[in-house]
Amino acid sequence: MGITTANVDGIDVSKITGIPRVDPWGATRYVNSAHANASDSGKTGLNLLEPLATLVRAIAQSNAGDTIVIGPGHTETISAAGAITVALANVTIIGIGRGNQKPTFTFSTSTAGSILLSGAGLRLENLHFVTNIASLVLMLSITGADCEIVNCTMSETGSGTCLDAITASATSDRLKVLGLKAVLGGAAGQSIVQFQGDDTVIADCDLYGGAQAGAIENVTTAVTGALITRNHIETLHADDLCIAVVATSTGWITHNNMRLATDTIKTWITAAVMNLSENYGVNADGETGLLEGTASA
């Protein structure tokens, strides 16, 4: 729960008449549509036992630096572009729950449905994103710098498919995608994590799905200082790649385990000048991996 008082020289300033309460670390708001008392009407979300019903409402009441805690069993539907938009800086949105109790955001009705993250320093943690519509354009669009996507999951239901699950623009420098587990089997899939910002880190992810342009794809804009490491990647179609970066991008691609869909293709990574170390690729069941890249002389 957020701190509601501040201490100055040993004096609790909230107890002095005329001085408002101060929370130097930002407020904490609670959201949980599954809670019996959940409502967006007349509530602030500051009381754990009186949570808001939607993340949309919590964001509307929040300020830069706040934390939003989403309770287990929460569900919310995304049916329009930017249906959830976070433009505030340094906001943390964290989900509580495991398995089917993880807070879930379902994309339906419109292929343009999306969550837009434009504030700097945003962090999304332990949330589940699922598409329930064919050819969804994207789930998360990131334009803010220093954002973090941590221990989140992505999936499809029914006929749902997604073209590019996460897209990060050239303004999203120092993006971190950590511990993402994505199972996206659509034949039309282009990428799972697409990035353009310098010093991007993509690490410890399990990525499975259609990825014609690369499950991890650096698109259009060359980047510097990228780190792609310790990921497990499996693509589903003959023309898919596991990791694809712009030819002049720099950084490290290390310790990734990758699987292609066919025994006839033996290129898992396209990266002209990035440093490669201990990346292994397989292309048929029961085989051990080949070391990807050209060995230094």
C-alpha cells in the first residue's frame, strides 16, 4: 500500500494543520474486476478492499510514479486502438496471481485493438495478454524509453492470431523484455518482439509461434548496444527466422536455443555485424543443435 505520510526532521508533517499528506514514492491503486466490491464509480482505488474494476480507470486517476496492483482473476477486454493508453512516466503495473488467476487482457472485436505505452520508464509485470480475434495487428505498442515488460505471458484462443505481438519504436531506447512466455501459432505471424531502440535487452524469454520476419526482429532502424540472450525460440513455418536484425545493428546475441520448422533450412539468425556467442539451432526432432554463426579465425 502506498505511503501516505512523510517525515521531515523526525516530524510527521501530515499531522501539522494545513500541510497535506505527501507520498514521495507515489500512490498505490488497486484493480480487480473479480472482487465483490469492484467498481469504477465513486472510488479512488487506494483501498485494497474497494478496488477499481478496470485498469483504464486506475490510469485515469494516477500520476507519474504511481503503482497499480491488479488482483488475481481480473479480466479486461481490449476492443479498440489504444483502449488502454499509459502516457504517464515511471508507472508500475503489476499483476498478482498464477496460472488462470493471472490478470488477463483479451483483445477482441477489432483487429486494431491495442495497448499503447508512451510514458517513459513504464513497467508491466506478471500480466497475461490473449488475442481472440484473427489477424490482430499488435498487442503492445511501446514508444516510451526505459520501459520494461517483465514475466508476462501471451497466447491465442480459438481462431485468434496476432501479427506482431510487441512493437517498440525508435524512441523506445533501453527497452527490456524479460521472461516473456509467448505461445502464438498463427500462420500469418510476423514477429513476437519487434524493436528499433538502442540498448534494447531481450532475455530469458520462451517464444513460440509463426514469425515470418523473425520471432525477435529489429526492423527498419539500425540499433546500437542490443543484447539478445538466453532465449528459447521455436518458429512454425518454413520461411520463418528466429532472430533477425538490421545489417548494421551492433551488440550481442548470445546463448540462445532455437528451432526452425524444417530440416532444409539452416539459418536461424541474420545479423551481419553483431557479436554472436554460443547460439545453437536445431531443425529436426531428436537432433542436437548446430552452433550458429561463423567462428572467429
